[in-house]
Amino acid sequence: MHPNHRPPRTGRKRRTRLRQWIARRRRIALAHMLRGACYGIGTGAIGLAFIWLERLM
């Protein structure tokens, strides 16, 4: 065993930190998904508007 390696931590503190890390990442992932959905809806709406305008002309 390498002298600089410490044994893994155990206990509630480690589990709590892991849960907090996952919760932060989940919020970030949901925020990115919402942003992507909004961009997709906006792009689709602009595309439909241009198709509608082309048909009118």
C-alpha cells in the first residue's frame, strides 16, 4: 500500500456528501434539459413562422 493513500472514508458524512453531490448534478442536468427544450421550441416556432410567410408570398 502506498503511504500517501488514505483508507476510504465511511459513515454518514460520506453518504450525505454523496447525496448532496448527486442532488446538485440533478438540478444542473434538469436546468440544461429545460434550456434545450426552450431552444427547441423557439427554433421550431421560428421555422414554422418562416414556412408560413413563404406560403403567403
